[in-house]
Amino acid sequence: MRERQFAATCQAAAPCCGCNTDIKEVSMFRTLKVVALAVTATLVLPALAEAYGTVKDFSFTVQQSHLGNPVTFVFAPHRGRYKFEALQGGPINIRLQGKGYRRSWIEEYKIWMGPTNNDMRIASNGFQKGHWETFDKKVSLNPTRDLLKDYEAKALRYCKKHGKPDEKVVGELKIPFTGQLIADGPHYGFVRDFPDAFRVVDYKARIVCKPEPFEVKEVDVSVKYKGGLACPKKATLNVEFRTNKPGKHKIEFMLALDDGTTQWNTAYTYGSGKNSIAKWHRNYTFNNSVSRKYMIIVKGSPISSDWVPMKVTCGRAPGGLTTGPKPSID
């Protein structure tokens, strides 16, 4: 009826208005109007749904190293290559918070290490859905080598690239953690929206690349004799240590005699080049013929000298085979 009235009115006005609209065109106009209203509805309904099933006051924090004992990967050189020595520090304190907006509630929570959901899960509600109006989850994560094995590998690569043999190098390693909250609430009609909130936060761990430790690389022992054929005769036991570092360093070593007698002694290195050396000696005076052997054993090291003979024969040049009492020491 309305279509006919509209058509009649339009046709009556045709001479002045130029209207040629018929009933079919009126029907088309009505159809377009209905479609336009439907489009408007689809634009409004999601906005209405956003008021429900969303997260409010979302917060995800990871305690940084300056607030506590930082997680630290320690590597030390061993035979020219860096090896893992220790994993220090921790725990890593994590907190995830949020609220349901209006009549919504928190349905799921997830905390994982890494930037993607496929990484290692730290905490979650699993398959059991929750119903929290206000959510507050705290996690204290104790670091282990197994947990951080991928990041240990990254730290090792850092030391291989930036480590120095004569000084300690300290670096930083970022370990990402992700927190997520998923909310739910009333929904309207065909609109089914599950908004959530998530955030990635980097925890800053430390890397320590130790310098090469001071080591004795070689030790040489020799004997120098003084005097004629007759006793008393003199002999000097000379010891020289060669090391891997310059400067002054303390060397503790054992002087061992082949009869089982031992004595601990100390020497100090000197030298400003790439390496340093240390020298030590002991003087002996023999009133009788003697034959014995000496060895130097460095404390805390696999390094030792060979057995070195000291032979004195009264009435002969040094090197006789007769034995005598222990010598006096100058």
C-alpha cells in the first residue's frame, strides 16, 4: 500500500520533479534501506560486545636484576676453550594481574618463558577454566641449567666472541617471559568475542666470562757444582718456572728428595711481557760423597719436573756414585 502511495505521489510530481520511479524501484529502495540497517547493526554489536569478556587493569611484571640477585651464567677457559662453570643468582620473581571488565571474569591465565605460546610453560590453569573477578598470580622461578639450557648456549656464544684471556668480561642476556589473561562474559546474538591481554617482558640476566687462570706451564731443574776434587764441595739446585701470564704471582711448590723427604717453598714471578717467570735456588755444601735426586711439584697443578740427580764424590769430579751423609745448606 505504501509503495503504491509513494509511486502515485512521485508520478504526480513527475512533470516538475522528473520522477520516473515505479513500484519495483520503490521495493529496491526498501531493500537497500534494510541492508544499510543490517550493516549498521554489525558495526554496533561488536562495540557492544567489547564491554563484556574483556580484561581491565592488566599488568605483567618480571623482577629485574638490579632489584635482587641476578641470574648469572659463569664460564671459565679450559685448555683454550670456555666451559660452563656455574649458574648463580635467582630466583626470578614474576607477577600477573588483571580484572574482568564490567560483568566479565578472568577465565584463563598463562605464563611462559619465551615470546611465543609454543615456548616453555611456567604456570597456567591447564584445562580447568577459572572464574576470577580479580586475578593476582605470583611465581618465584628458581633457575636451573635444564630450564635455561637454550639461554646457556647463547651465553656461551657470547663468551666465545667477546671473552678475553687476561681480564673478566661481563655481558647481558635477555630472557623473555610472556604473561596472558583470557576473559569471558555475557555475549549477544551471533557475536562471540574472546578478547584477552598479554605482554612480553625481558628479564636481564648476566654473563661472566672469566680470564684464563694463572698457570705454571713448565718447570726446569738443574744443578751447578763449585770446587775442586777434594771436599768440601758446593752445589746449587736451580729451579725456573715459566707461566702463562705477566706480572707478580705466587707459586707454591714442593721440593721432594728421593729418600721421601719433602719441603714446601714459595717463589714469585716477574716480567711484563705475555708471560712471567720465577726463579728459585738452594745452595748445598758437601763434606762427604753423596748421590741423590730432586723433584719439583707445583701445588694445585699437574706440572712437575723430572727427577734431577745431584752427585758429589770427594777426590773426584762431580758425578761419582758413592753415597754419604746429607749436606749442609748455605
